[in-house]
Amino acid sequence: MASRLNPYLSFAGDARQALEFYQSVLGGELSLNGYGDFSSELPPGYEDKIMHGMLETPAGFTLMAADTPPGMDHRPGNNISISLSGEDADALRGYWDKLSAAGTVSVPLEKQMWGDVFGMCTDGFGITWMVNIVQQA
């Protein structure tokens, strides 16, 4: 298998819900491994938390995520966004509609000065998404 680069998101206890939501948006196969699958000596409440989750979609996207491990601080920041881009306007608009529905739109999905249709939103789990629909010349 060739090397690949994947976004890996950290959550404060709702990784399962987030990954299930992203699966409903992007489709694909979801695998979830909980902390409780590997250890019986866990702090209370970690039995059902996600140690590693991976979503692999039919479009070739791979998204990984986990709940912050016991003893580590969850520190969300604004230093990363996930970008979905391409020429398939219908698919990209569909992703946008679902991602932005329970979130906050910071840049509406519309034609921009560089010619593409672009939008940016933060979903209901606090993750920022950028959608760029490349316009044909």
C-alpha cells in the first residue's frame, strides 16, 4: 500500500457521534475501536469512548478520529480545517448542505473572486470545513 496523509481529529467524548455523522454525509465504511476493547482498567466513562476510528469513503477520502485519551487535555483550536474540493458540484453541494445544516456558516457557498464556488462552515462538532467547487474554464 502506498503512503497516504489523513486528517486525524480529536474529540472530547463524542468521536463516535461525529464519525457516524461524517459517515452519513460522506458515505463509506466506518470502523470503531473503543478503549474498552483493549483494557478493563479505565477511568469511569471511558468504556465506550473511541480509541481509534476510521472512515473510508467511496470517493477515496479517509478520515480518522478518537476521543482524547485518559489523562490528556482536549484542546480544540482553529489551526486546522478539512477541505473538500473538486469538479463534482452536485456531490460537493450535498456534502456542504449536510455539514453546514447544524453548524455555522462563516463564508456562504458562492462564486468567489478566483472563479470557483467556495464556502466555509463549522459543523455541529466544532470542525471547520472548506468546500471548493472548481469551475470549468
